[in-house]
Amino acid sequence: MITITDKSQCCGCWACENVCPKSCIRMEEDNEGFRYPKVNTEKCIECGLCEKVCPIKQPRQNDTVPESFVVQNKNAQILRNSTSGGFYSAIANYVIEKGGVVFGAAFDENMTLRHTYSETLEGCTRFRSSKYVQSLIGDSYTQAKKFLDAGRLVVFSGTPCQVAGLYGYLRNRKYENLITVDLVCHGTPSPRLLRKYLAYHATLAKSKVVDYRSRDKYYGYDFSTATITFADASKQYHKGKESDLMLGLYFKDLISRPSCYQCHFKTLHRISDITIFDCWDASSVSKKFSNKGATNVFIHTEKGKAVFEQLKSDFIWAPSNIVPIIKRDGVMIKHCVPMNPKRDDFFRDLKNCSIIEIEKKYLPKSNLKNLSAHFKPFLYKAGIFSIYLSLKRKFF
């Protein structure tokens, strides 16, 4: 029977709930907003499957060194609506064209981020863009297995722990019709905080929130912007990490799941077929890339390599040197962020304080921050933000 006594040793992957033959495990939310397994001991038959599929208790690792590429989708609309270079949209299109099924994270009508699947290209558009919050896997592993057993091609994307959870649930069976794509992850913020944040902005705008992007290209790829979309299209919200609460707290390492600070999946040698993450300086790899967003792609398996060969025509692409790529863009591949010493205080305050009170306490606005929040959009609109970034990289 799986029992969580140390929350840093549970990544919230849901493999245990999916595999339980008696359906006696439920992932229940704690006071921070994260889900942990709770076992109905009266129904439990002590089969031990929950512990056998746990990716932390039963770690798995690949020992190959990945091949490294940088890609940028040739489709301008896909590139604009993607967080970085539009790689996942291309692989989703490939799978759908072959009659397959695409799994990813999307907000439901209540703005809860859930893992789900799509069998259409239109449905796959919901999986685009970064969403800095832990998605609820639900029964996605069970659904994926049904499609796999039926012979359908399946691509499953998620954080490294979610992909590891899927493989654990599948008991490491090698499905030739399964493609896995994981992300380089900084951490998974609290769903409870996101609910409070979105409710605050809905009240402020007097309009329902219908979409949220943690990182949008509203001010271009180089200026990470949180975007909230409201039912009333006349209301707009676009702010960078200098002035957006979620981004500010995220990069202060205050709001992630406890296991993220001791992540068991931080490694170059991943069990996924493909790993993707931002390429912030694609022009240093090849001058043929524009500044509109690019993706680093690490390929770990022969299957991943075969898929990439099929996708090449969709991209501007170039091989890359893995060492400088990791140094510049991929530090989080192998390293965890340190837990902010104020994290426990923050989550106590999250329960009792308003968003305004939380912001004043944990993200106090200095004159320099206020200036930066207005200065960067001005530089972008003036068409000289890229010059500012070039100077920043060169001298700082």
C-alpha cells in the first residue's frame, strides 16, 4: 500500500490511482493545492501494484546521450501561437494524420488544467502554450493504454514525472505505437494559487476568464508575457514577470510542489523519446532562424529519431552542440531550483490573505521594477527590444 509520509517523495503523477484494481486510491488536494494519493484501507487488497508503478519508488533511466537539434516551425500562425518553436504542433499533426491520438494539458471550462486527449487537429490547439501549473492526469494513462492496445498511434506529452508515471503504469511495456515527449521543467506551481489568481483578475475585469497562458508572445518571444483572455474581448491582460504575480512568484521558487525541489527526473538521460525546451539564442546556432521563437529538441531513442526525420520538412532546423545548449538554455535539465526559505510562510498566507496582500508581502514593487515593467513594453513597441536584449547578453 502506498503511503506518503514525506511529500517531497511524491510527484503527483497519478500512476497509483490509475493502476489500482479496486479503485481504492484517490488523488486528493492538500492545503497547498497539490494532489497526493489517499488509500481506502477497507477496500485495499494489499496487491502492491501502486508501489510497483511509482516512478520514484521504482526509478527508470536511459543511458544514451541524446542527439541535439534546434527547430522553428515554418507555419507563421503556429509559430506565433506556440510558446517557443512550434515543435509539438508538428508532432501532433503527424500523429493525427496517421489516425492517432494526441495527449496533452488543456484548461477545461472551469479553468482547471487537465490532461486529456484529442483526435482532431482543432482539438490539439488547446495543448499549445506554456501553462505553469501542475495538470491533473486523471485517467489519462488508462485511456492511453486503451488506444495503444487497440493499435492506435499515441503521442503523450507532459513533465518528466508524468511521462515516467505513464511508463510505470504501462509496466515498462515497449509499445512501438507510443511516442513520448517530455519538457525541461523549472517546477510545477500550485493549482490552488492559480485559481485564486484567476478569480482575482476575473473580479477585477468583471468578466469570466476563458484562457490563460503563462508565457505568450504578445510582446515577442524574448519578452515572456503572461496573458489572460476574458469572455469580454475588450478586457486585456498582458504582463511580464516584473509585474505579473504568478510569474514573479514562480521565479522566486515559492510556489512549486515539494518534490520539484528534489526532483528525481532531472537528468540528461531521459526515458522519453524526445525532450523539448526553449532555445533563447537560436541565431547563435544558425543565422537562418528568426527571433520569433525556437525549440531545442533532444532525441533519446531510435523511435524519436525516426519521427524527427518525418517532421523535418515542417521546420527550419539545424543540428546543435549539446554542451553549450545545456549551458545556455538547459540548466534545468539536470539541476533543481532551491526552495525559497519563505515557502511555508507563503502557503500559510495563501489560505488567509488576499492576492493584493500576497503581492505586497512577497513581490514588493521597487521604483526600478515599476520602471522595468513599463520600459520593456515601450522598447518592444518602439522596435528596439531585440537590441536591448543583445546588449544585455553581451555585457551582463
